[in-house]
Amino acid sequence: MTSTLVKYGEKFIAYYADEIREIANKNFKRAVFLGSGPFFGTATDRILKVQEMTDGKIICKNDSFLGFRHGPKVVVDEHTLSCIFSPIMHTHFGMKKTS
């Protein structure tokens, strides 16, 4: 099972290398990760990973979609990276290439 996950990870990184590089080169100071239901845990894990990997230089917030619109959205500004985890939105937010 581990080797299968490694293969999928390698394929994902190779397929999206340009997009990953573009996001990594952006000058964002904050990151918001949104996920509801089974994706809430993924959003929570991402804030921990980004804060850990940037030594706390990037301030992160996570929430559910509905929870976010009731106040926490005020943390978003022009220097915020917003990431959405949703099975139904993957084609709209760069998770599936059309070419």
C-alpha cells in the first residue's frame, strides 16, 4: 500500500509541477485552508504543515466552508493563499487539468 501511495504522489507532483512551483513562488504572508466533512482534517493538517515548514512565518487558519463566512474571512487579504478541499470543486480550483 505504501508503494502505491508513493507512486501516486510522484505522479501528482510530476503532473502539477508547474502549478506547484507557481504557488510556491508567490509572496503570500497568510494561508487559509477550507474543508468540510472528511476534508476538515486535511485542512487542519495543512495549516500545521505550512506553519512548521515556514518556521511560523506564514500565519494559517482553517475552517469549514460555512464556518469561514461568519467572521474568520476577515483574515483574507491580498497576501493570502486560499486553498479549498472539496471533492465537487476539484475541477474549478486547479485540481484537474483540462489539457
